[in-house]
Amino acid sequence: MKLAIIGAGLVAKTFHIPAFLNCPGVEITAIYDRKEAKAQALASPLGAAVYTDYDRLLAESGVDAVSICTRTDMHCSMAVAAAKAGKHVFLEKPMAMSAAEAEEICRAVEENGVIFMLGMLNRFRTEAMIINDRRERGLMGEIYHADARWIRRRGVPANPWFSQKELSGGGAALDIGVHTIDLAWYLMGCPRPLSVSAMAHKRLGAARAKGLSSWGTAEPASGAIDVEEAAAAFIRFEGEKSMTVTVSWAINGPDEDFNFKLYGTREGASLNPFTIYSMDDGYCTEINPVFTREDAWVEGFANETAHFADCVARHCQPITSAENCLSVQRMIEAIYESDRLGREVRLD
């Protein structure tokens, strides 16, 4: 599979390129960025072609697939254009600026018969795969509630486009909320969402602090922020299931709290510390699986890119397909709508 990397920024350089280079049968043959120097810096070590015109890349590069690592406001147009050009699409999260854009991507993917995968890397970390395997084997019973959170004390992204709604689509609820909701929902078995009640907070802004860095830089974030830095939600699902969600870029709490607690009728689980809460011979017991890895993010990117390459080779649907991830986009959009209206929003 010949692959083009779209967007020569931090995520492409640090995660996508190293992960795809380790995928058997994948060759990175093109790099696109509007800034030629950035594209050239990534392309030169790979011997890849450089493009600053996306339409030209789709028409002339001869690639089979694209890996899109751009700003959120470019996701829909680039994914749709790639699908119409017959290219398979690996798209970094979030899927789009809105549910309407996500639906447009779904239509383009279906109409043109290409493989689409959203980069939800946390589904591919070891803990998630262990929990999902236990759920699928029936060991956990029915998972009926999840408590999901990703809290940063001071972690507003340094790149200013994240904080501009017209470019990002939203703040913490979209940027890290998509990871938080997606992983918990996936491990619950993807029940159909019915309603969302939520509140978003714009109280601390960039919340700069001496001695603490922002996400993606050693320096504190600067500039205006017109999106929420925190949000909380309660989501109801079909089958009398539920989820609580708390996310923040900036909050006066722990430095970082990335955790999920799942509650099933036979077992429960937590991500951090990674523990399975079970029963044995009538006693409450705890199972603490032991495994070795260097970095959870590196592992997640490696596993998800390998999954994408395999799905393209076999022409089968990834576990983070367009239709599957559309539900997550709708839940996030309902968070913003519930906050705007000050009431619960129905999704059914």
C-alpha cells in the first residue's frame, strides 16, 4: 500500500510516520503540507514526494491511501475528496467539526467503496484489548455504567488553532472528550445513545501557570481561547445503561487523571491502576494483568495503523469505521447542544 501523509505537524512526525513505517507492506511515498519546507523536512529522509496542492496529490501521486493529520476544520473536505478519488482514508481524531460533516464523510465513504478508519488509538492499547476480550467472552456480564475522565491541571494545547472554535470545532469536550467517550463506549459494547445532559465551562481560559508547560510545548499556552476548557456530561443508553464524563484542559485538580471505571454485572474494571474487579469462590477478588510496553501512545498508534493496513489489504471494516464513530460525534455535539439549551438533549 502506497500511503500519503497529509499534514506535516507534530502528530504526523511523532506518531503516524514511525507507526506506518513499521507496518509490513506500507510505503510512505508522499507528504503533503501547505508549507513546502515542513513537508520537505519529513519527506527527505523517506525519499517521498512533496506536495503543497492536495488535489494534485490525489490526482497524480499514485497513492492508495491517505493519513490525514491536519486541523479539524480540514477533516471533512479532505476525507471526502480522498474518498471520491478512490483513496482509502485514515483520519486522525476527531472525525469532524460537527455531526453533519461526519455524516458527509460517511456518505462519501459508502458511495465510493473505500476503507475509512478514525484514529481512536486508545481502543488499541493493551488494557482496552484485555477488557474488550473479557466482555466479548461474557466474563464481565453486562456492562451497565462507565465513569470516564481525562483531567489535565494545566494542559491547554499550545498550538493556537485548538483554542479557536472556527478551526477546531470545540475545546476539551471535542479534543480529549472524543478519546474519553469513545473508549468507554467501545468497552461497554457500543450501546445506542439515547440522551445527553451536559455543561461546558469557560472559567479558567488558558490558565497559564509558572513552571508548568502546555500540551505539545515546554512553554505555557498563550493567546485568546474561545472554547471550553472543561465539560461534564451524563449520557443515557439503550438497555438502561449510562456513562458519566468529565474532561478538562485546565482545572484546579490533579496534574493529570486519565481513567475509566467500568461496572458490569459479573466484573468491573479500571484503567489506572489497571485492575479487573471480579469474584472467585464467593469472594471479591482483584486481577492485575501484567504486561510490558514502553509507551501507551506509541503502542496505540502502532496497533491502530497495523489494523488499518490489514483492513485495506482484506477490504474489511475497521473497528473504528465511519458509521461507528459517527455515534461518538453525535454524543459530543449533544454535549454542546445540552450546554447551550440548559437541558437534556435526546438523540433517539
